[in-house]
Amino acid sequence: MEKFLTNMPWSILIIACLTLGLAPFHPPHLWEKLQLLAKGQLVRPLDWFDLLLHGSPWLLLAAKAVFALKTS
């Protein structure tokens, strides 16, 4: 996983976060799903898929940042 993240360009991850991670833009879909998760109302499989789909670029960006700080 670490090799995958080090080979992934920062620009691709940032663009993925700004497009897929925030789409639709008003309000961000990820924010709505996180609010549903906090309230315990994230029950449909489609909602879980949306959370995974819109949250994965942010998780990859955070993981890449952790590995970059760890190796420097």
C-alpha cells in the first residue's frame, strides 16, 4: 500500500478530492453522508456506497500525507 501511495501523484489525489470528494458541490455530498453517519441514520446500502465513493479520495490523500511525513 505504501508503494502505491508513494507512486500516486499529489495532483491526482487533490483533483480527485476536489471533484469526486466534494461532488455535488452545494452542499457537499460527503458532508451530508457524514452527518447521517453521526446521527445513526446511514442505513441504506446506497448510502454506505456513497460514503465510500466520496470519502475514498480523502482517505487516500490523508494516507499519502501520513506516509510522506513518516518518511521525511
